Amino acid sequence: DPELEKHLKAAEGARKARNRLKQLAEAQAALKIDPKATRARFLMGEALLETGDVANGCKYLRQAKRVGEARTILASGRCPAD
């Protein structure tokens, strides 16, 4: 879906720029298009975690375990154990 890809690309750009609010907004827009989008779940989780919402951030990261970066964050100890 081109619209999904547009939002994912924008979220990735915001991530690189460390603009967490834009990363959240774009990841959320991607999830509205495809609620199962694993990359969008990772981007949402990472942004939430970075903005201090550990509970919700870790929830999204756990749902995105197929993404290597999500597994790395989960293994780092930043998220409480299940």
C-alpha cells in the first residue's frame, strides 16, 4: 500500500532526526492503515519508550519482536520482564 509506505518512510525519517512526536504520529497513521504492520509497531514502541511511556512502548515492542531492533531493545533491560 503506497499510503502505508509513505507513513513508514516518514516515521523512519523522523526516527533518524530524533523527532519522536513526528515518529509517533506517522507510526500511528501507518497503524490506522494496517493495524498488523510490524515495522509501524516497532516505530510506535520505540518512540513511546523514548518519550517516557515505558508500559505502552514495551507493549508495542513486544508485538514487534520480528524486528531485530525491537529484540535488541527488549534484551537491553529497558523493558520490564514479562
